[in-house]
Amino acid sequence: MEFRTKVETGKADFEIQPGEEILLVGSCFAGEMGQRFKDNGFPVTVNPYGTMYNPASILHTLERLQHHTSTVSHQPSSFKTVFLTLGTNHVYRLKETGEIVDNCEKRPAALFQEEELTVDECADYLSKVGELLTSHCPEVRVVLTVSPIRYRKYGYHESQLSKATLLLAIDKLIHHTSAISHLHYFPAYEILMDELRDYRFYAADMLHPSEQAVDYIWEQLVAWCFSNEAKAFMDEWRPIRQALTHRPFNPESEEYLHFQNKTLERLKAFQEKWKTR
């Protein structure tokens, strides 16, 4: 007897390889996934200009990344795989200029006008993101996700409508108007909402997923699109990382100095094997 609804992710038609450079842009859920990429030894760039929640702001990040390479180490063409995590269709316009701002910078609320992007507007912004990315790298893989974090300030019904707008925009982009040849959807939202629909999988605020839930979504992502070589890479990296972050009781002891030297030898061998830095 089954006591939960399993979300079947299937298998992606691409595979992330060992040490592959990854770009993640979007809501704080992108940060959660980005941290797990980092913890597993991948060179990742996560929200280089801050957390972005809506499709317009995600586009702004990619545009800035293209034109301000002095502030980051990579151009869009450096990344084979890009994850875009959408949080909301709500945007804020500066009344004085009419531009959509990515951060209100704690300025008075009276300076801004809150709006909701339509399905077509969301799809259009995401299409422009795709055009920008593919202009640098035609073979780039773009993975779209919707953050499972609900927005209490909208009200729960409005939050659901916002998520629905994003999901419809993604569906339109994938099935009807995509300018991206390698476009994918990963159901992080559905995994939490439909498969882990129990408050034991939420943090204390009852809105954000718990560490256990994020770890489970990460496991599903690995199963969905990581190559066997990438999984072996992570298995080898994990004990080395644990050794590097170990905090000894007596850091001056001969035993710990020997442990350090052995760890550095293991790290060098790992880097030479997998051609990483």
C-alpha cells in the first residue's frame, strides 16, 4: 500500500559531467540548490547580482552578466547548464521611470507600483533569456524550475495563482514558443507540493522546505540529470571535503599535521584525476 504520491521525474536527455561549470539564477531556492552543487565540488555561480524572484529580474541578471564581466569570473558562454528558478510573477516598477527594479533597496514603498506579469509576459521574458544564452552558446541546456516556497504576504490563494502563472508560462515556452533548443523543466515545485505534502518537510516558518526536503529534491535532481561519472566524482569528493572542513581539538599536534598532509595529497590526486582546480 502506498501512502504518498510519487512524482516521476523520468530521465533528462542530457547529463551533467564531473566538475561542470553551472550557473543558477533565481529565488532563494536557487541558492539552496547552488550550495549543494558547491558542497559536491562543482564550480558554480549563484545569483551574481543577488536573489531574483521574477522572470524580468532573471533576464536583468543575464544581461548584466553579459556586460559586466569584470565583477564576475565567467561570461554566459562559460556555462553548459543554466538553472533558472522562478519564485513569483509579481514585479515592482519605479514610478519615476517605469522600469522594473530587481531590489527596492529599502526605499519607501510609495516610490513603487506592484504589478503582476501575465503568462505571456513571463514567457516573453524567459524567451529573451533563452535568446541571450543561446547567442553565446547554442548548445546551452536551460533547466527551468518553480520555487516551492509560498509567499504569505500575497495570501495563499494569490500565491498559488502566482505559481500557476509561472507554470503556464513555462509550459508555453517549452511546447509552443521556445527559442531554446535544449530547454527542460524539473518539477521541484511538484515534488514538495505533491510528494512531500507533510509539514514535517517544512522549516519552522511552515513556508520554506526543511533541509531534509531540500536534500530529497537534490537527490531527485542528481538521479534526473547527473552522469555516472559525475556521481562517482561526488562520491570521491565527499570524504575529501569532510577532511578539509574537519576542526581538530589540537591543531598543533603531530597527528593532525600528518592528517593535513594526507588530506592535501588526496586532494591533489583528486584534482589531477578529474582535472579540477
